[in-house]
Amino acid sequence: MAITLKMRKMLWGRAANRCAFTGCRRELVIDATQTDDESLIGEECHIVAESPDGPRGDSPLTPEQRDKYGNLVLLCAVHHKVVDDHLGQYTVDHLHQMKKDHESWV
């Protein structure tokens, strides 16, 4: 499966183009310069991994469910790496709460 365009638009829109990591809120769209186009530095991250062998991938979610909005969070590249490297701290429940808190702020 893959993340659909609809899911991508919902994710970016509801996150206000900002990193959902607690305390970050970095803008994830960098403006164009006189010589270069805009740059997207946001990453559409799976809370439960896209595949069973990925970070937090041990789950009964189907492949289709893993690409749905409820299992996605928008992060900057730095925080995507942090949450995937620190699985003990950034559990499924923790990431769902982080996303909920960020969207409430938005």
C-alpha cells in the first residue's frame, strides 16, 4: 500500500505544515529563494511502521490501515529519526498523544 494523496493533504493541513514533535513546531515548507524552488523538510511518518519489521511494527493493523490518517504523524527529519531510534520512549500511545496535542494546538 501507499499513503494516498487525500491522507497526505489531511496530514499536512491538520498539522499546519509544522512538526508535531512536542516543543518543535518547526515549519516544514521552506520558501523559495531567488535561485531555487521551495523545499519540503517534513516527513510523513508511520506511528505503527508500514511493515511488521519496522519501528513499532508489531501490530494487528493491516497494510491498508497502516497508511491511514490515524496512523500517520508529520515530523521534521530530525524528529522522525529520533522517534524511530528511541522506541522505548516513543511508543504508539505516546505518538498518538503527541499528534493529538499538536492538532489541538493548531
